[in-house]
Amino acid sequence: MKHGGDRSSGHNGNLKTTADIAEIRETSKNVRRLLKLNDLIPEIQQYVSSGKLGTTAAEQYAYITRLFIYFLISC
């Protein structure tokens, strides 16, 4: 009697490939990046919404203190 069963039988569900796992990991990175945009001050969020500022650059602003962001905007 074999233990562990036949992996090709489908009883284990759909096994994920390395490509599937990489896609999930990349998607979770994008979700975290987009959620970080919620930490931005409203003025920067408006720039992103209007297309004047890209999401990658805006994400970097999210890591800067709010006081410094207001300073940058006022320049």
C-alpha cells in the first residue's frame, strides 16, 4: 500500500506552479503599494488621481513625514 496518494489524481486540488506563486507574490506587492497611497495627504492624492504624479513616485512620498511633504508642496 502506497502512502501519500497519487498527485495527478486531482484529490489534492489544483497544485500551484512556480509561475502561479510568482504572480500571486507580484500581485500582493502591487496591493501593498496601492494601499500605501492611502497614507498620502489629500493634495498628493489629487496629483495621482489627475495623472500629474505616478503611483510609484507617490508611494515614495508616503514614506516621508507629512510636515516635509507640506514643505515640498509649498516650494
